[in-house]
Amino acid sequence: KIPTIILIGNHDTSPTFGRANALQEFDTLQVPYLRVISEPQFLSAAELGLPVQIIGLPWISRSGMMAARKDLLDQQEVFVEIEDRVISIFKDFLTQIDSSLPVILTAHGSVQGAVFGGERSVMLGNDLILPGSLVKDANLDYVALGHIHKPQNLNGPGPDPRDETAYRHPPVIYPGSIERVDFGEARDRKYFVIAEVDKGKTEVHWRELEQIRPFIEIYFQLEAAENATERIKNALPAPEKMKDAIIKLLIDYPRDFEKSINENEIREYASAAFEFHLIKRPQIETRVRLAEGQALTSMSPLDLLEKYWQAMHVEPTESERLQALAKQILGNDPADLE
């Protein structure tokens, strides 16, 4: 019977405008004590049955805005339009608050000044950036944020989000993801947050999560073919330490050692892992000797390409095909490009 708010995030929405979100059934089934916020919403103390007010800003879909406003073709125009609308909606919500009760803002999105974790690469160019002034508004007493995986407080000078003495009011908190999602977060500590919210004063308590799934990344350079498989297995943790972990093993080795590596035996040794990625990276001798007295500068681009195919051990029939394509691209007289 704990009142619970679920805020729709980017992973809960369909890229197709107008489709249902992944959590819609909670509303459809009217699950008691649970409320899904799928669009900007203000919840009063009377609606919540609690002495607190909540402003909810779920993930704002760029594709949805572009579908609704077909005259906005430029991505930057779309973001400016969304930001203006969000600020307008937020200011309208502030006119509805009871100034005697605490106000919580919860939002799923990126905020100006936030530090991204390993998930940054999948969000480049797809984020609306909310202004810092919005989340630090003096009318707010706590800001609960989702989307960015790195735990942090955006309204305090300390680099450690757990340094509660460094907080300004209101605390602006990204608790971060509760599980590691890729190897960019392999060494990240994970938390959940308990906040004691009162009007004009909020205490934030960070609780570190234990026994979360480990991500183990290993690089091994194989320098001898003798006992190659055993050497590679010795580079891995003991089987009991790999249990339920996600492991990535990258092996560098001379191509001549390929037949000395028993991949099935290595995978069997790591079978206790939740997931095992074996990346084999054979090294190829790329040095090619020129004929005596031949200078590199005297060679045409096609001559250089031919040497390159030899260095990469490309099959003769394939190199001939590639040379023919190169000649078409470079023109009848590729020497003109020197």
C-alpha cells in the first residue's frame, strides 16, 4: 500500500508516434496505489492523499513533436520548441501549488550540466537538454531524475553525490541505473536514494547496492603458441568468480597461432558466466619490402594499393577485383592524383 509513481522514459516509448507505452497496462488495469505519468502532469496533495505535491515530466519524444508539427524540419528547431513548451507547462504548474506543502519534481531526461556515464554514446543527438534553472527552481523541495546512468547531485559543489553536506536546496538527484548496462560502467558503484522531503529542507540518503552483476573486461596478448589455450584460460578469473558475470575477453595474437587456440575449450571454461564475449584479434604482418632501388614516392596510388592488398594477405582474385574498382574510382590516369 505504498503510493508509487512510475514515470515513462525513453525505453518505455515506441519510436512510432501515437503507439502505446510499455507501462500503459498499469493504468488500464487500474493497479491500486500505482500511478503512471505518461505526459506532463501536476498531482496535488488531494489527488495523492499525501502532504506533498508532484510535478511529473516524462520523456519528451522528438519524433512525436516532429509528427505533430510537420513545419519543423530542423532538429534544433524541434528541441527549441520542446524546451519552450516544457518551460511554459512547468511555470503553469507552479501557479497551482500550495506554498505550504513541499513540491517534488520528477523528470526523465537530460539536464544541463549533468555528467554522462557509459550510456552517452547511444543518446548523442537524441536528447532534449532541460535548463538547469528549471530543476533548481526555489519552489521545489526535491528533484528526482532518471535517464542518465551516472549517480550525481546537480545542485552541490562536491564531486561525490553522497556528500550530503555539500547540498544546496533543492537537491537535484540522478540516482543512476541500478544495474550496469555496458562495459563503460564496469567500475561504477550503483545506488538507490531515500529522500526525507519537507518544505524548505530535504535530507538525501544514498544506499549502495550490493551483489550487482559484475562486468569483467580482460585483455590478453598471446606471445607463444605452446599451451596457448591454457595460457588464455589462466588469464580468466577462476570459474566460481565468473559465475553470473558478464565477461569480455580480447586476445591479441599472431595469425600463425590460430590453430593453437581451442575456442570451445575456452568457452567451456567460462560457461558459468552469465554472458561471455570472446574477441579474437589476429595480428597480420603488414610490412612489405620494396624492390631494391624503388622509392615509395615513385609509386602510383594503384601500385600502393596493390602493395597494401599483399600486406593484408587478400586473396589474389579479391585483390584483382578491388584493383579494378579502384581504377574506376581514381580514373584512367590515377597518377594525376599524386
